[in-house]
Amino acid sequence: MDLITIFRRTALTVLVLFLGITAYAQTGKISGVVSDKKTGETLIGVTVKIKGTTKGVSTDVDGKYILQAMANGKYTLEFSYVGYQTKEVSDVEVKGPSVTSLNIVLNEAGGQNLQEVVVRASFKQESVNSLYAQQKNSALISDGISSDQIKKSPDRNTSDILKRVSGATVQDNKFVVVRGLSDRYNNATLDGASLPSTEPNRKAFSFDIVPSNLVDNLIVSKTATPDLPADFTGGAIQIMTKDIPDNNFISFGVGAGYNTASTFKDFKSGVRNASDYFGFDNGDKALPGNFPSRNKILAGLTPAQDVAAMNSLSSNWKTYNNTALPTQNYQFTLGRVKDFKESNNRFGALFSVTYRNSQTIYNDVIRDYVNYDYHDNAYKFSTNLGAIANFAYTYGKSKITFKNIYNRTYDDQYLDRQGYNKDRGRDIKFYAFDLMQKSLFKSTLEGTHPLGENNSKINWSLSYANILNDQPDQKKISYQRDPSLAGKEGYVYVAQTDNINKENSRLFSKLNEDNFSGGLNYTLPVKMFSQTSTFKAGLSSIYRKRSFDARFIGLQASQSSPLKDEVQRRSLTTLYGKDAINGGAYYLNDISLDADSYNAHSMTNAGYLMLDNKFGEKSRLVWGLRVEQFNVVLDAKVPTPQTSVNDNYVDFLPSANYTYSLTPKINLRASYYRTLARPEFRELASASVYDYELLALQQGNPGLKEAKIDNGDIRFEFYPQAGQIISVSAFYKKFHNAIESFNSDGGSSRIITYINSDQVNVYGVELEFRKSLDFIAKTDFLKNTTFYTNLSLIKSKVETNNTGLNLKDVKRPMVGQAPYIINAGLQHSFLDNKLNFNALYNRVGRRLNVAGGVLFPAIWEAPRNVVDLQLALKVIKNKGEIKFNAGDILNNRITQYYDNDLDKKYDRSKGDETISSYKPGSNYSLSFSYTF
């Protein structure tokens, strides 16, 4: 065969492939979810046909359908299901290769003859109908964001999405406050399984770990139903990630950010390694494996052993000067779907990798209270790595998913402090090198299967999670100088190495926790009161196992060493030089306490029965009972009766949510429910850790008990148009044994610990308004402009009579409860939704961070105004997007203080004392993403 023939055949083959690919690219898909108009329940096995053809599919166990390989054009779709009115939807347009989304709601047939009636609607009408139904049909008071809404927003991750939820406020770009209650009163689930706390010292969840383009939907439930976990009072935050993509795709994103307080400023740090940029320490900071145990050190080491142990510790105390680089972030996502045409089975996979690095400066942090007059400069180097791998397979009407998420955070902070300690009468210099490595791995296997032909189904799940917090070498040292010696020979800073305590020691700690959970849920449609109701029952279990190890080690000055005075006057770089160690200037000391390390485990078993009843056309009652049995066991590594915990609880938790549809656009809701707040392991552990930023010890309370909360809500909802809402809510919460932090200061030092407050009452009102501005004038500009706001006014009252202490504030507001929250925003779409603009405003009222003790008053956080702007432009045929974000533009100070004059305002000139106050800087970022 000659070259010309080969060339011709090759060219012909390429041409045929090209034409085939081009033809395939011009085909599209139609997909959506079919649900019951009254209840919102998805319907299994609905027949979906293209009118005038034999082509059709059935909805799966999630009520989803997808019509493949549709040529460009307009179609009429027919939806039919036993017991429901058939619906025809016209003008459904396909524009390949994109996917046309069409969600459908079906009405039950009122009688035998009515089943023959065909309801007709256009594509536009049905899109509005389904959105109305989704808004109105929630069984409880909740707010949600769907994947379609997320697509139209410039949000980057889950914490950005949460900023759009009514009554929710995001702190530190990741922690969420609902209805003014602190994050310890929230619960979070990811893909149906409990999301463990990502913070070592608080019950909190970093919601910035999930990219927004992988979120299928997000719901914040403010009232409870029996099928929800009971350990929440503010909100139950449910995040579902995507599994089977509509199309194969690859997307990537790059971005950079500028902080006005940090970027391109002088940046100080400890030693920096290349591995730090990838989220991993190189191991140099870790405690050596052969390092002597606490018992060996206390029993006495030989001089040679002592010197060898001290020399084995990292000896680099040098401070390095660099320039803070702009924040950088990258994201890569891959989606793949395989359709098996003969069986209509589908397999899908989603993979995502994210990377973020930031270098942040907290400049001139003021700490001026009691005996302290300090100014801090802190420099934090942060790397965040994330990965998601989701797999799903649908066969027949069943579905199995396997979802995995991994997140790793590397925070390396250096702090230097200068000031005056009034109690000691000394000038102070303090230095801290603090590395914290945190990781979360979570894996969930879930299946949903129909049972019989009556739309009943069973859902099961198994989940495993691991949390790791590794603090390999937190180094702290303080110098002091006598100001009365100014101008004299002794007017020098002297290192405080004569005694080792938790303020100037080296901390090596590691927390490791494993979570195992499983659940089984059964759903059965039943006929009651001539209406289709839904019966639901389920069982679940969660087992948590944690180990926490901490050692406090220090090099203490040898009083008999002739080098002592000279060494203590050395700079930080040479203070712990090998010549000083080998010359006998130090000996090794371990000040760890028996209670500083602990093991803990807990088991939560739950079961519930729930009925979703409809009474006539307008009334609906979702009610039932949840029962939870909880056991927690905690022991210090050297257990004592004072530090051990072994508590058992059995709680019966009723709930009822009533909805009355006054008109097709108006709902009246009322609910009652009982929920819980359980103490976290850290809140129970007697382990004591010095927080050099709070200038206090943090310690748990083994006597802490579970809190029980009775809740009541009423709400009026008006939906002027699809996607718009005007609502007014009132709520009341009565806490029994509320868990709060307070200043335990009866001893020689201040300890922040936890108490149960016996009587706590919280009541408030919420107003939500989301509406386009076309009611002002019928113009396209105002039609595409949406104003939204939610205002919460909250009153809380705590009476603490059960502590046995003479506290400064027996009556006060609840810790963490804000008296008001204001969220407002303006959104506008230009150029056929190609350009989107968002302006967001947030203000949280003055709130109590730590309750007052016997000596020290309460610590308050001052309110601040936050304004964010977002601009997103779709480019390259809508496949690319450029986003500009401006965050915290006003750059108000973040301030915590003692309100000494009791005027409810922060004013240093009137005697208020500053726990901490600083400006975080404004953030400006630019990013580009592309999907192909």
C-alpha cells in the first residue's frame, strides 16, 4: 500500500470521527427530578416520554430522570404515574451539548376519572411551579440553596454559599452562626453522615473545605423532625455533594488574593521548608522517638542522658524575614459518566483537588487589661489541601454511592509581643513558634432501594471519619527587664528560664479520633384521612474514639551553673545554643500533668418514628418521636476519680411541625421540638493548655452535663414569585443546663473552663425579605435586580444559681448569643445572566464570649460592619468565568473587651479594658475558572 493511499484512508477516518464527534456534540440531554406537589417527596418509577416517539425512561430511586442524546430542538414531554394526573410539558428546548434542567411536580388524582385528565404546562410555567413547590413543601422551617442557584452565584466554597442562607452568619470565612447561637449549638452532616468537629478546642466545622461546584444542595434546618440528629439548637446544616454528573467535564480554576494588612508586607516566621507549601512538616519539629519518657525524666537522668535528650530537640529559634506573598488558590475537577443504554444503568465519578496558600499578618494586636499592656504582631503561614472522590451507580430503580473527602490544613504561626506587665513591674518580650497540622478524612457508602410497587424505599449508610490534630513543637519563651534600672548596667532583657511552666514550655501534642457510623431508614406511603401520607422509621449509631497526648517540656536554667547569667542575657537565636546545653547551663524538665493526656469514646444510638400527615388540601402535620441513647467515657492517661467521666443518657425527643397553606402563595407554620447539646470531649477533659493569645489556661470540666432544649417556632411565609420570599418568624428556646464558657478565677491564675447554666431562656423574631425590584417599575433592569435581607432580634436571659460560686454576673445574656443579626444584599444580573453582581452587608450585635467569674468580668465581642462585593463574568461561550471578590471592605476592628463602665459600648477612654483588638485587613481576589 503506497503512502498516498494510507494518507487518504487516514484522512477519511479522521473526517468520519470528526463529523461523528461534531454530531454528538450537537446533541444534548434533558434531566430533572419528579416529586409530589404537596409533600415534596420524590417519586420512583414515573414514566417520562417524548411525545410522539417511543423514547422514554423511568425515574430512579431519587426521583431523577435523564433523556440522552437529544437532537437540538423543542420537545413535549409526558410524565405519567399510577395514582397521579398525567402532565405534558411543552417547549422544552435542547441546545447541545448542554443539559436542559426540568424539575416536575405531579398532583395526586382525586378519583378514578381524574386519572384520565392530562395537565398541560409550558417549560417556563413548570420551572416556576417546581420552584414554588420546593420552597413551600419543606416539612420544617428551613432555608436551602440548590445547585442551580449555586451555578448562578460567584460562591467559591460552602462557607460562601452559607452567607446567602437566611439567619446564618459566617465567621472567619468558615464557622457558621445560626439565629445568633454560637457554632457549638449547630450540627453538620455531609452526605447524610455526621461531620466531625475540625477544631481541637471547640465544636465547630470548617465549611470552606467543600468546593461550591460539587455541592448538590445545602439546607439549614431551624426546627427539628424525628429523622434529624437531635444535637442542635441553632441549625442543622446538611450538605449533599454531587455524585453522577450530567456530562463528562474537566474544569480548573486559578486565583490570587491581596490583603491590605499583609500582602507584600514584611513577614516573619520560623524556619520554612519546601514541604510546608504542600501542607506537611518535614519532621524536624517532632519529638524524637527515643526521647525519654516523663517518668524517666522525673526519676532523674544521668548528666549524659540529660544533655543528649536536650540536644535531640530542634534547636532552631531563629526568626526569618520575608515578604508576604499574595494568597493563591487552585482547583481541578474531573467528572465522568457512563450510560449503559441496554439497561439504562449509569455510573458516575467526580474527582476534585483544591489547594490554597495564604500568608497573613495580624499587626499591632492590642492587649490592654488588668496587669497587661501588650502589643502583638502575629504572622500565620497557611496551606490548605483538599480532595474529593465521589462514585455512584444506578441500576434499575436503585442507587449506590461511595463518597470520600480529605482535607488538610497547615497553620504555622510566629508571634512576638512587647509591652509592660504591671503585676511584675517589668517590661516584657514574648515569642511563640506554633505549628498546627489538622486533617480530616471521611468516607461514606450509601444505598437507596425501592421496595415493592408503592413508592416505598429503604436507605442505608455506613461512614468512617478520621480527625488528626498534630502540634509537633509549640515553643514559647518570655524575656523581662526592670524599667527602674534604665541607664544602668542591669537594664537588659533576661530570659525567664529559672522556672518552667505552661507559659514558657515546649508543647508536643497529638489528637487522633476515629468515627464509625451507620444508619437505616424506611419510607412507606400510606393512605390516611383519604390522603397519601408518609410513614418513616429509622435507626442509627455513631461511635467515636479519641486519644489525646500532650507533653510540656522545657530547658530549665541550672542555678549552680557559672554560665547562667550570661546565657539568660543572650538573644533568642543563641539562648539554647549547644554550647550552653553542653556546658551545663540547663537541665531537662517535664511539667506534664497526669490529666494532660486522655482517652475517650462515646456511643450514640438513635431510633425514630415519623408520620407526614395531610388533612384535606391545606393542612399538613409532620410529627413523631426520636429516642437517643448516649454514653460517654473519658479517662486521663493516669486516671483518677476527679478526672474520669462515665455518663449515660436516654432522651425522648418529640417534635411536631404543622403547616397550613392559606393560599397557593402563603404558608402558616408552627412547631415544637426538643433537642440536645452534648459536651464535647475537650469540654469534659481536665487537660490544661496555656493559650498565649488569651493569656489564660483552657481546661475542661468533667462534671459537665448534657443540655436539653425545648423549642417553639411560628412563621408566616409569603412567596410573591418563584425564588422570592417575605417571611416573619418568632421563636422561643428554653435551655436546661446550657453549656457555657466562663472565667474560673478563684485560684492564682485565670482558667477558661465550662459550666452548666441551669436556667436559660432565649426568644426572638426573624424577618426575611427576598424579592426582585420590578415592583418599583416594570423594567428589565429592576426585574434582574434582587434585594434580600434577614433581620434577627434576639433576647436571652441566664440565671446562674447552681455553681456554688459568688459570680460577678448571676443574671446575664447567654454566652455566644447575639442580640441582633443583620444580613442584607443586592444582586443583579446583566447581559442575559453573563455578568452577576453581589453586594453583601453583615452586622452581628455585641455578644458575650466568656462569662464573668468571681474576680474577672465577662469578655464581650464588639459589633463590626462587614461589606463584601462580588462580580462574576462568564466568558468563552459561558465555559469560563472571571470572578472578582472584595471582602471586608470597611476593615472594622475585631475587638474583645471588659465592659467596665457597663454602658454596652467599647470605649477605652471610659475605662473599658481591651482583651484583643486588631484590624484584619480587607481582601481582594481575582480568579478564573474554565470548564470543558
